[in-house]
Amino acid sequence: MKKLTKLTALALALVMVLGLLAGCGSSNADSSTDNSGEDTAKDKLVVATSPDFPPFESLEGGEVVGIEVDILKLIAEKLGMELDIQQMDFDSVIPGVQAGKFDVGMSGITVTDKRKENVDFSSVYFMAAQAIVVSADSGITGKADLEGKKVSVQTGTTAEDYCMANGYEVLAFTANNDAASALTGGKVDAWVVDNEVALAMAPDLGLTVLDEAMTAEPYAFAFQKGSELVAPFNEALDALLADGTVEKIFSDYGVTYVGP
Ligand code: ARG
């Protein structure tokens, strides 16, 4: 945290550099690399995540890994900050960011008008969709077949909103894995989840992902309303989008990149 201090330090560093350029400075030009010397410990970028969402974020030997982690590592580096990743259920991520408990929400978060009332968003960095996942013998081949069927979703997600709004019988689970298990365990007819997550998880579970996309979901990172971090964060993210780094990270994970 300590974002104000950090921004103030950055502003001071800028003033000093300008002073040097004007020919009236005498301080060490290296000062920009150690953040003025008085505070050598890097400021923390506290990130809230629900690491049950491969390939965006998942746990590997206790460590949170994935596409969004790789993007955030690069952004933190550009901001001269240290990542501090905090794990929680998805339905705690946005409320926690909103309350200022965390600096950034990183969870394959879809930008929605409703959420925009509560949090600010970074630039959109990927376009996803909701997918229908079924077991091999389900006889469900598209959205039309879901009428009157029972579906599982993760609590607090756009999948939950969508399925409730469309009149399906919805079983919601705080953990994404439990939503998947509801289908493998035969408690529901389909599992509705973001498309790339469906593609990443379905094969191991012996499940089938249907081709029909149900929604369009722009992904972005979430911030407390009015957060001063959004501007510098976006500057870093926009540069990574513009120079192809984000696209490269997606392809490292075998995902076809769909830009905003
Ligand atoms: N994109 C969906 C949403 O924003 C699902 C996100 C779930 N994320 C997770 N890490 N489990 O609601």
C-alpha cells in the first residue's frame, strides 16, 4: 500500500530530475533507482485473487501462477512495487477491493456496469465469454437445450447473474472447483463458466465444452473507487498491450489472444 507516499516520492524524484536537467542540481542521478534513499523497501501492491481459475490464476505448489500473475508481475516491476498476493473466494475479491483492503482485484474479473458503480477498472486486456460445459452423454448441444435445466456456477460471478437472469435452476458454489464437481457428480446438467477456464479444466474432468458462447466478457483489473493507482497501472498495462507482451503471455499458456 502506501500509494500516496510512493506517488509523492515519484513526484519529488521528477522534480529533482527536472532540476538536474535545468542545470541546478547536484544530487546523485542514481536516486531514481533507489526511490530517494529514505525508503529502500519497495511499496507493496496488495492483490486480491481467487486462484481457482486457470489459466488466469491457479495454485501450483502453494504458489499463485497464471496469465494474470505474469501480467501483474511486469506491471509491479514497472511501478517499482512488490507483489503481495492474497487468496480468497471470488465473492470476497470485489467487496475487499471496494472497501480498500486490497489495492488490486485480479480474478478474471468481467467489467460490468453494476460493478462499475462499486469499483474502478483498469483498461480491458482480454475478451472472454461464458461457456456451457456438459458431460459427454448429456444431449445438450447449445444454449437452447439448457431451458429448464439445472446448472452450476461460481458464487458472485457473471455466470451466476446470467443464469439467474435467464431462468435456469442455479446451484452456486463459492469455489469454482465445486461448481465443476457438481457436474461430474451428476448434481447438475451443465456447468457455466468463463470459456478459457472451461477449456483449461474440462479435459482433465472428462467434460465437454460447447462451442456456443453465451456472453461477451471484457476482463480488467479492479481498484477501489478513486484509487490513484489506476493511472500509473494503466500506463504500464497499456504499454504491455501495445508492444505485444500481453498477447505473448497468452500464447505462452496456449491461449488464443482476443484483444479488446
Ligand atoms: N469473469 C467472471 C466474473 O467476473 C468470473 C470470474 C471468476 N474468477 C475467479 N478467479 N474464480 O464474474
